[in-house]
Amino acid sequence: MPYSKSNPPQWASKKSDSVQEVAIRVFNQTLKDTGSEEKARIASLAAMKNAEEANKKNKVKKSVEDILKSKYL
């Protein structure tokens, strides 16, 4: 069953929009490529974890940059 922004997978419904988009794209593409919902779900969950980690790193980096700018520039 392909997913969309208006019908996100249950496991991604409480995540940020950017993480949901990753989950949906990876799920749908993996389902199309393999025909397996199980493989698509596993790939989607892994991609969501990576997206969440990248978002956290970007937030920390942004915070550090803001602190440096406010104190030293």
C-alpha cells in the first residue's frame, strides 16, 4: 500500500514533516522495487532513523553557530 503526506504510515505519523517525507519516499520506492511491504517498512524505518539523526546534528550545529556569532562576531 503506497503512502502519501495525507496518508502517512502509522510509524511515521508523529514525526516531523521532513522525516515523514523520507519515510514515505523510501517506503514507496522500496515497495515498487521489491514488491515486499516488509522490506519497504524496514527500509523506511532505517531511513527515518538516519533522517532524525541528521536533523539533530543540524540543530546542534545551528545552535553552536548562533552562539559563536552572538559572542564573537
